[in-house]
Amino acid sequence: MDVSRVAGSPAAPGADAPASWDLGPTTGADIRSGAATDLVNGATGPARPDAAGPAAAPSADSAAAPPPASAPFAAKMAYYRSQHTTRGIRLTHLVGIPGVAFSLPVLATRPRVGLPVFAASWALQVLGHVVFEHNRPALTKGFLTYQMCGLAFWCEEVADLAAGRGPFGGASDG
């Protein structure tokens, strides 16, 4: 996919980067340049607080504002992806999301097993946001919506891994 098709995207057409890093025309994010396009109002800015350079101080949230509740799911996924750009956060979510999903039915039948798995999985994901992204989890902007985005994001990551693409399948940051 060529992210230069996104309105306002600074990506150059034909720039060579692995296809798994091209987040597509609905995301509004370009990992290669560190820029993101706000799909709601078209503003362009850094995808992450540290994308502007070492002088940029990390903030509680990245520059992109979450889309309104009435926005389509694609816009919410774009925002979710803009909050999960580093390898560290992707790894913590690759482990933490299925941990939470596994623990939910176990909580009902074996709380002594389910509760620690549930707590550890959430703690791992929150720690990933604190350490790697320097932002708050997206689900603080809409709990149920961003739970679904998290599951979809996890499925995308697993599909990329299975296909040999993505941050853990041979692609690099540079």
C-alpha cells in the first residue's frame, strides 16, 4: 500500500519500506516519516511525541486526538495504531492481549488462576505504554471501542508475523 494516497501525508510515493509498515490509506499514519494525518480534520503532525526529535518532550498523549464516538471504525483503528508504533509496545500487546482474552473465561471457573493472569496481562500492556510509547492506553478514550480495536490490532500483528512481515518478522525500524 502506498501511504502517499492519504490526504496530507508527507510520504513520498515509491519510498522503499516493508509493506507491513505501510499502514494504508485509512490509517493516516506513516511510520517511515514519523508523521500522522488526523483523519477527522486533516491536520498533519508527529505520530509519536518523540518523532519530532530528541528535543520533543514526551507527553501524556500523542499529538493525534481520538476520533469522535460517531467516527467510523477505520478512523478509530487509525488512532489506535498511532498510539502503538514501537516494537516494545507491539510486543507487550502481542503477549498481553491474548493473556486478557484467555483469563476472562478462566476468571469465572478458576479465579485463583484467572485473576493473576488477567492482572499481569493488563499490567504488561500498561507498562508498555509507560516505557515505550509515553502515552496512556487508547481504551481510556472509549473502553469498549478500543477493546475491539486492540483485538483487531492483535489479529493484524499475528497475520503479519505468520506472513513473515512486521517488526518481529524481519522488518527493521529504519
